Amino acid sequence: MDPVLSVTGVTFSYGLGNVALDNVGLQVEPGEIVGLVGPNGSGKSTLIKLIFDLLELKSGTIGVSGNDHRTHAAKQDALYLPSDDYLPEFLSGREYIELVTKLYGAARPSPDDIESRFETFGMRGRSRDLIEDYSHGMRKKVQLMLAFLLRRPITVIDETLNGIDLDAVKACKMQMLEHREDGPAYLVCTHDFSFLEDVADRVLVLARGEMLDCLDVPALRDGGERLGDVVDRLVYGGH
């Protein structure tokens, strides 16, 4: 079975001498939860933009479910949750979920299923309200609800967890772990190491445009090591 996401030999520069990524590679298998961490400016956002064809790939290859990332088939299999909360304010939360689901050609979620998600994320009775009336955290929650309803082969979550309350974070953990047997995979870009310690299989460490290591999270946990301490040693050379 093909990996749901495969990045091989990707190098990218912004102008002369400004190398954002240097021969970066990674793979995400079906059902995996993989973290992507690194300091600001390490190349994480550039990598994500390349995966979703928001920047032109000039060196290396990127595949989604065995298809070139620029193809329609690849884009149908991948979902990007950005760090911002820019959603169409003239739609209700329910209308937004139904619209994006339709654009992906997925089965329309039932009203009961949508209402259940809103309740799970602490937004009971708010599905018909306009997005313009939602707070920053509520808009983030709608993005996450959409991901768990669509269940694409690969979903990339880029700091979307920032700004949501603790109950919603707990709901995210439960949704990810419950779905993993069915195949959806997640690449989670976050500075919340405790979240990754609870859910991730592996964590990729990116710094200065280079992939420094791939950490086995259960092995770290079994060995009594904290993820943050290991990342600090890799990135900053601490002891």
C-alpha cells in the first residue's frame, strides 16, 4: 500500500542564498499520526505549502496516495487546516461544512451527525449561526469538525489547535485515535509537545531547513524521556 504522503529530496529557496528546505524527505502511512515540529523559520510552513501546491515545487517529488501532489486525485485525498481562521463569514457553520464536503465529492453528513460534532466540541445549538458571530476558537473548532467528518486519507493540521479550549483539545485526541483503524492519517504541526506525546506515533524534527530526526514517541515514553527535552537537544544542542 502506498504511503498517504511521501516527500522525497525536496529543496526550496526563496531567492539566491535563502534556502528554506534542503533535501527534505518524509513519509506518512495510512492510520499514522505524525508530528512536525521545529522552531520558527525552520521551513515547516514552506513544506506544507509545497505539499498542497501553494508553492511551485522545483526540486524533489511529493506524492499523495501514490499520485503526484499537483493532480486532482491527490488534492481530493488531502485536507489542509491552516493556522488562520479565515472562513466565509456569510455562511453558517453547518453550511460551511456541507459546502466543503460537497466540493470534495464526499457523502453529505446528516444533520444529526453535524449537530453531534458541534456538541462534542462545546458548540451545542450554534451550527446554524453565521460564522461572523463565531469567536476565533469557535472558527478553529469548525475547521477541526470538518476534518473529522471528511476523513481524508491525509489531513495536515497547521497550528489549528492554538486557541481552542481544553475540552476541544481532548475531543481532537479522541477523534484522531478512534479513526486511525479506518485509515485516515494526520500530520500535525504544533508547538504543543504534550498533545503529540499523547497521540503521535512519530515526530519529525525540522530545523534550519533540514530534517534532523524522526522520533519514535512510544519508545521515548517507555524510556521516560520527554519529547520537548529531546527536541531541544536536537535543535539547540542542549544536554
